[in-house]
Amino acid sequence: MLACLLVLRQENYGYALLDLLEQRGFAVDANTLYPLLRRLEKQGLLTSDWNTDEARPRKFYRTSAEGEQLAETLGRDWDALDAAFRALKGRL
Amino acid sequence: MTTLTDRYVDATLRRLPGRQRADIEKELRTAIADAVDDRVEAGDEPAAAEIEVLTGLGDPARLAAGYADRPLHLIGPALYHDYARLLAVLLATVVPAAAAGVGLVRALHGAPALTLAGDALSAAFTTAVHIVCWTTLAFAALDRLPRLRPGTARPWSVDALPERPSRRARYAELATLTVVTVLFCTFVLLTPVVSTEVDVQGEPIGLLSPWLWETGVVYAFLGAGVAGLGTAFARHYARWSVPLALASALVEVAAPLTLIWLVTADRVLNPAFVAAAGWGPDTTRWIGIGLIAMSSITLLQTVTDGLAQARHR
């Protein structure tokens, strides 16, 4: 979810996002990602727009200001946890 | 011609609320088409690519549940504990009560023992099924409609820990039990010689049926009572063990069961005494009901106490 919010600072649509996340090392199932995008949109963390310029209408998502804020908080939590793990491993 | 994709999309949309459908359909179709195109570009057969993509998306029911944000469980972890506890309490109290009630009514109507037991059992079963069904439904509804939930449950604190019965309190209980047993035995044994009614020769008429003495049932009954007292002492002083618990449960169940049998067989009161005292059939019947109710309560308490103690070990 955090990865989603971070990646979607750059506007993107479902299937391309799936690919992009996998390239960046976040393997996620399509049937998890699509509902997740909807949920995040409903919570106001993503905004969406239909792009009908191309042959296929595509729904483009982008991280909202609120999503940006949450991503920052979650990122900090993650870093703290990571640091804690590192300290633990270093001591053993 | 309907394609696999059409069928897949239909199967997903069918499980979604109407207002979400159009939007999700467009997005889902595009996503599937994109994925299929990708595979075809990589050299797959279109038909095989479609099958592979849809297989990758998995069960439409699961996908729809994800879209609708619908839980895939009946009762979630937030409510499960309350549910289990309430269900246990209801089953442990209402079911025996219903069985006892039905049994009592049937006994009053003079039903044979087999019919009585069958009716009581079926009443217990029906009650249990109803309790489980409605409680589960109510909690499933609560789980789905958070608005119905009455505030957050009281947070757990150490005050909620069950109190250990103090040794002193248990000793007082034991002393009371001893006194009651001794008084009761004395009363029963004295009834043939001490009575409010006398016959024409001036001999006392016993309150209890002489049949009890002729067959020795009264001694067996009192013996069971005294043995029950013995096991209460054994439980107080010896460590809990399965054989001891079983033995004491058996002994404690024996006396009330015998009493119920005696009442239903009409062997408790002395007919001569009833006639001499001028009691009507109503009086004797109510005495019978009282005795059966008392025995049932004792039985119930024995069972619940036994279970509670077994759980504490």
C-alpha cells in the first residue's frame, strides 16, 4: 500500500502499475491491487481520472495530498521498524 | 458470442452493488485486455493468453469481495470472543432450563418415563439450534453493520479476572453441607416414629412411604447423600483428579436421580399419612413438583460445578 502511494505520485493506471510495481520488486497480485486502488480512492488517498484519449478508456490514479501525508507517516514508521531490526541483528 | 472475459466480468459484477458496476466493468475490461495484449505480444495464443490472465485474477467471488470491501468471514476477530462467550452462556443456561421445564410439564401430565426423556431431549435440541442460529445471525449482522455496534466494548482490565474462592469460604460451605446432611438424615430416619398423625391404636403414622423401609431404598438414598458428603470432603482435601471428579459426580448425581424416580413412581409419601392429614391430591402433587424441581437444580449445579472445577485445573 505504501509502495502504491509512493509510485502513484506519478499518475498511472491499473495494469501498468502492476508491471511497474513488479519491476521495482513489489510482486502483487492483480486481484489484490485493483480492489486496493478503489479502496484507497474511496478513502481519499488517491484521486482518479478517466482518460478516454486512447482506444481503451483507462482510469488513471494519482496520490492525493492526503495520501502524500499518509505515505510520509507510514514511511517514517517503516524506517523506524527497519532501524530497530537492524539494531537487533547487529547485536546478535 | 460471449467470451470467457464476458463471463468473468459478469460473474464479478453480479456480486457488486449497482452503482459501482459500470465503473469497475470499464476498468476491469481494460485491465484484462491490457494483460492479454501483453501476453499475445510476447508470443502467446490469444485464447491461451485470455485463460491465463483470468486464472491469474482468480475466483470472481473473491475479486468482487475485494472490490466491495466485503468481509470473507462470518464473524470477525473483533466480535468473535464476545460471540463465543455469549453462545456458551446461553447454551449452558437456557438449554437445560428448557429441557427441565418440558420434562416437568410432561411429568405433571403423567407421561411415561421414555416419552418424558424424549420430549425433554428434543426440546433441548430445538432450543440449542435456535440459540446458535439466532445468535450467529445477530453477530454476523453486527459484523457487517458497524453502525449497530454499541460503542467499543469495555477494555479488559485485571478486575475482570475470576476470583479464586477462598479456602475459608469453601470450608464454610463444607460445614453447612455437613449440618444439612446430618439434619436431613435424622429427619428421614425419625419419620416412622415421630409424626403429627397417629392411628387408632395411638401409633404414629410415618410421613414417608413404608415401602421405602421395606425395600431398603431409604438406606440406599441416605447412603448416597452421605457418600456425597464424603466426596465433598475428599475434593476439599485431596488434589483434583479425573477418577475422583468422576466418582464424586456419580455419587452426587445418584441422590437427586433416585429422588426423581421415587417421586415419579409415587413412592415418597405414605398414603396412610396423606389420608390421615386430609391432604388433597393437589397438595401431594405440589410436593412432588417441589421435590423434582429441587433435584433438578441439584443435578444442574453438580454438572456446572464439576465442569467449572475441571476447567480450573
